[in-house]
Amino acid sequence: MTDESKELTKEITSRFELEKAEKFSLEDLKKALFIRIRELLDKNVERLLSMLYRVDLNQKKLDEIFEHGSKDEIALKISEAVIERQLQKIKTRQLYKNNESRP
């Protein structure tokens, strides 16, 4: 498991209150996130929106996701968007960390 994968798993499990696992494959993480988002769509949309706000998903993209599809499709698209956004943030942090370590 790469450092990037570990960081991604840590970020998503903590932000979305998922059960922590030592080794989550990307597919396992996506599935667990999908289940959590689907649950929140049914039971607490406001909480889901708050979580998505903290992840810093693009509002326009989020609006487009909510416009079309069933709750399952929406949950899947949000899961993919969250993972994509978290990966972007990890890469950005790594880039700045690498730039700071240069003389």
C-alpha cells in the first residue's frame, strides 16, 4: 500500500466516519464510501452536504451530480468525486512539501 493510498484511506475514513481498516483497496474504499453516502442520502442529507463541503467538492459538479440519476447513481458519482478530490489534495500537498524541502 503506497503512502498516497494510506493517506487517501485515512482522510476518507475519518471524514465520512467509516470503519477503519488496515488495508483498503481503492475498490473497497469506494464501495464503503458509496454505502456511507447512500445511507446519508436516505437519512441525513444535511450531514452529507456538510461533509462534502469540508472535502471541498466543486459546487457546480455537485449540483450536476444531484440533478440526474437515482440515489444509487448519485451516491456512486459522489463517491468517485470525493476520491478524485482527495487525491488532488494529497498530490498538491506532496508538491508543496517537495518544493519546501528544496534549497
